Amino acid sequence: MQQNRHTFRIVGLVLWRGGLAFAAVAAIYYGAWQTLKNLVWPGPVKVAAALAITGAALFLVSLILERREDSKREGNLQD
């Protein structure tokens, strides 16, 4: 019975955090979209901003993937 309580607590915590993360990402996405839609910027500036954001996102993903690969190669880093 104790194991079930622990499992339910973990599942609840994961779902709660996932819901909060989803709501935050949706709010940021829709807020950013509305802000960008209402701005009056020249086309090249919008393209440059989109390229800069995309480049930053790809760079972040590459860092995460590299970190995962390093941790797999080195083993557990907590020891």
C-alpha cells in the first residue's frame, strides 16, 4: 500500500509540473505571437529576429544533446 501512495504522489507531481510547464509555454507562445503581430517592423528586421531566435534555439538544443552524450560516456556524475 505504501508503494502505491508513493507512485501516486510521483505521478501527481509529474502531471502537475507538466501542466504548469504546458500552460507557461502556451502563454509565452501566444503572448509573443500577439506582440509580434502588433509590431510594425520592416520585413528584414522580422526575418533577422526569427533567424536569431532559431539559431539560439538550435544552439541550446546542441548543448543539451552534447551534455547528454558526455554524461552517458562518463557515467554517473553524482559519484
